[in-house]
Amino acid sequence: MMYDQARAQQSAGRTPGSAGRRSPGPEPLLSSGEQDKIVQRLRHAINTFADTPHEALEEAESAYDEATAQLVNALAERRRLLRADWQDQDPDAQSDELRNTLRQYREITQRLLRI
């Protein structure tokens, strides 16, 4: 069986051609540029492991640390924005607006639980 790189890069549970039928997913926590930098560092670690295993492991650990730090910062910012949405509202705010904020809390929490 041959490795299919395009298929491996698809989201889990997603089939080719299903993008048009699905609603867009939640906004990524990290920009694609930030993700690419971290992935590049991991690839470098993997590619240099045979020649310099300890340095490769240090690079992989550093990429991991960077990813977790950026995720923590992104989650803190997302929480700050969500809290501002509902705390700064008029006490008589529309329940639809509050429901939308609740849905966003639910979505981000569910994403965290799937990690």
C-alpha cells in the first residue's frame, strides 16, 4: 500500500469533496504561518535525528514548547474576547447574543477535550 500524502493531510473524518457540503469549522487557534513554522522545526528534527539524535530531540522539544506556549496565549486571548462579549453587554441583552457566546465556549471546550 502506497502512502498518500494528500489523504494523510486531510482532517480526520473528512472525505475528498466533502468540503463543499460542510459548514466551515471553527477558526484555528494558531495562524497557518505559526503552524508552518512549528511543523518545519519538527521536520528538521526528524530529518536530522540519524546524524544528531540529541540535538534533534532538543529541537523537537523546543517546537513542542513553542506550540504549547502559543496555544496557551491564543486560548487566553479567546477567553478574554468571549468574556468581554457577555460581561460588557446590557443586562437586558438579547438571549440570542448570549446563546451565541455560550455556543462559542462549548465549541472551544469540546476542541480542547479532543486533544
